[in-house]
Amino acid sequence: MFENLSRPTRKIMQIFDTSKDSLTYASHEFNSPQKNGTIEFWVFHPNDSFYIRLKSNSEVGPSLIIKNNFDVFDWHHIRIDFECSEGMYCGLESNEYRLTIDGISLGDFYYYEPTSNIQKFEIITNKGRASFRFFYIDAVGYSWDPNYDIGDNLN
């Protein structure tokens, strides 16, 4: 299908959406709420855009819309640093996050609504023109995982 889809030694997850009128998503709820941290992963997404949402149980933290302003037929590394507490995680202030794509920081942004912690990570397809949308994610890593160090999934 796509010649750049393979990533050796990885377990790739495909998310496939067959409806233009609804959203399809993958979600991971953490074992415990996180006040700050880093989430890293690889994405292959040949469609127009997708969403990333970080949530607590009662509040929505950052919701990011990733538009394909990069090569859509290749893998891209995404890193999200977030801070919900006093501040200073990776130089972030309270209720601030940083989005980095392929090693290029797109900036530091404040949450639309303050949240006390993050407990869930979601990747969501975009409603839209196409009758089907899909994307692949690989090598998801969390800074609070004792078996993961930030940057472990870069290669």
C-alpha cells in the first residue's frame, strides 16, 4: 500500500475510520494521574488532519489538531511535553504544553481550560470529506514509565 509504512521491530497499530460523519479514536488510560510528563510516538497519517487529546477524568486538557503540513506519506515523530502543576517540567509553566514534530518545536501553548492532571491520551480521526480515514501509530512512550527514557523511540 505505502512503501514507507514498515518500521522494523515495531508493533504498529492501525486506526481505520469508515464513516465521514463520526470520529474514530484510540485511547490509553493511565494507571495513575500524571501532573506532568512527556508522551512520544510515531504516526503515519496520509489524511488531512487528526486530533490528539489529553484528558483527566473530569477535565479536558490540551486538544491539538495536527494538520498535515508535512510529508503525508512518511512516518513522523511527535512529542508532547505537558505541565499541570506548579511548573518547570521541561521549562514549562503551569497548565502549559509543548508540541514537537520531527524534532522541531512548534511552541509552548497554554491549556484552553486548566486541568489538575492528565489521565488519558487519545488520538482521533477527523470528520470530513473522505468516506474513510486511517492512520498508524507506533512506539508510544511515556516519561513516567520506568522502562522508558525520553527519546528511546527516536530510531
